[in-house]
Amino acid sequence: RAGEIIGKWTLESRTIYSEYNISFVEASRACNMASGDTETALKKFKISKYSAAVKQGKADLNEVETKYAIKNFTADNWKSFLPVTLDGSTYNYFCLYHLFMFLWTQNFTISSAYYVTVGAVATWYWKMDKKDVSKPITKAYRRYIMYNLGTVCFGSLIIAIVQMIRIMMNYYINQMKKMENNPAMKKIIAVMQCVINCCMWCIEKVIGYLNKNAYIMSATHGHGFCTGAFKGFLLLMRNFMRVAAINMVAPAIMFFGKLFICLTTFAVIYVISTQNAADLGLVNGPPILTLFICLIIGFGVGDTFMGTVEAAVDCIMLSFLHDSEVNNGKDKPYFMADALQSAIGASNAVTPSS
């Protein structure tokens, strides 16, 4: 054969020999069976080496490519396909990772729904002709996906970190309780746990409130997370009395709204169940468990509905405060609705153009 083929064959034989610690004769045979094709010889040798390792229970994923190893996947050697060694500490890290990702995903889902809601309300508010609003939810989704997805990711990440810290601190405190035998120390640890939970709960609520302001300013004016949170906070501080008045009334309305929906659902289900129970001959009336489940579902529906209303109220409040500061109703007309202008005794002296 040509000299270059022999040289290539010899070089590859030495490579196989040096990397896998086999005899020169075995390396030469592998290259010879591949007719001098060095890449094919090396792949075949890897496959045969891996098959032998599997039979011995010593399979290592790093020795071969996944496409050759996946066909040998069994219930006995599945751990060899993982890039880490599975032991007690590894499982603990996996649990922490999945817990954190669950918290982040949960907060991200809730924040995304909140952002789209306030985005739709902002589309309506900042339209001069309120009747000429088309597809506000679709437009809010488009702005959210194209421009502000990172804002929601970052805000939900902060909340998830705070919740994760709170969970881990409670875990370690509970471990301290189990190891401590002194009753007095157990009481001190319990008080410490209560104080820590209270502080972390307050921090979580404050960050959540700032996050909502950031989402509203982002959906309304296109700010980033930090800029939106800062400007929203300053806007609220400049209108502290108005915000205090709204925050005194709004929670009561939300609570009674949830209660009304929950009790109405329960009453309707009770009447229907009583009639069906009489038709079926149930002398003890409708099952208590069924009514209880319907009560829980009614509360969940009411909480979801009033949460949407709460998001709309928050967006309208911040938009109204900003509208009152930048516009005067004369050369700069207000964007607020006519009913809101009448409520605060303001009006546009000029004919607004949409």
C-alpha cells in the first residue's frame, strides 16, 4: 500500500495503544480490520471496550459516546449513564434543586398572570377613547413575551430565593430542636424560629409589593425591573395619603368579594344537592364531604377572580397617580375615564384626541 496509508495506520495504532493500554498487536488488528480507516477502527474499539465493561458491571459513560451506549441501557446499569455518582448527598442536592425550581416556577407563573392582567388594564387606561380598545390581552401577551419576560423572571427569582432561605432556616432550626434535650433551650429555639419566620414573611411581602409595582410600571411605561420598582416606589411615596386611603378600602372589598363568591357557590350547590338527595332517597341529606369540597372550590374560584380584580385596581391606581402628575386637563388632557374624573372633581378643558 501507499506510504501515507501505512503511516496513518501506524500512528493510529500507537494512539490506541497509548490511550487504552492494550498490546500493540491488538491495536494493529483493530486498524487492519478497518482497512486503514482510523476513525472507524477507533469507534469499533470503543464499542467493544464498552460492551466488555458492561458485562463486568464497570460501564463508564465517559469512555464512549451516548449514541453507542444508549442501546445497552438496562435496569441494572442505569446509574452508569448519569454524569454524577448517586449517593445520599447527591440526592439531597437534587431535592434542594427541584425545590428551588418549583418555587421559582410557581412564582414565575403567578407573576406572569399578574403582568398580563396589568398590561391589559394599562392598554385600556392609556387609551383616550376607552371604547376603541381592541385585543388588550393579546397585546399585553405580545409585549410581555417580546420585551419584559426577563423582568418577570428576575422578580420571581428574588421571591423564590427568599422563600428558599426561609425553608432552609426552618429545616435547620427543626434539626436543632431534635438534637437539643434541654427544655429551656427548646423554648428559646422555638421563639427564635417564630421571630425568623415573621421577619422572612415581612421581607417576602415587601419584595412582593415592590415586584407588583415594578410589573405595573414595566407594563405601562416599558421600564426594566429595577427602574420600574424604584419609580413605582417614589410615585407611591409622593402620593402617600391617596395610597393609604385606597389600601384601607380595597382589602375589605376583596375579602367580602371572595366571601360572597364562596358562600354563593356553597348555597347553590347545597340547594341542588338537597334536591338530588331527595330524589335518590338519601334520608340524611347531601354528603357533607361533597359540600365541603364545593366550598373549597368556591373559595379558590373567588380568590382567583378577586385576584384579577386586585391586579386591575393596582394598575389603575398607579396609572391614575402618574396621570395626575404628568397631565393637567388643560393643554395636557387626562387619560383617566370620565367617571374617575368626576370622582376627583377634575375634567379635561380641551377636547382630547385619541
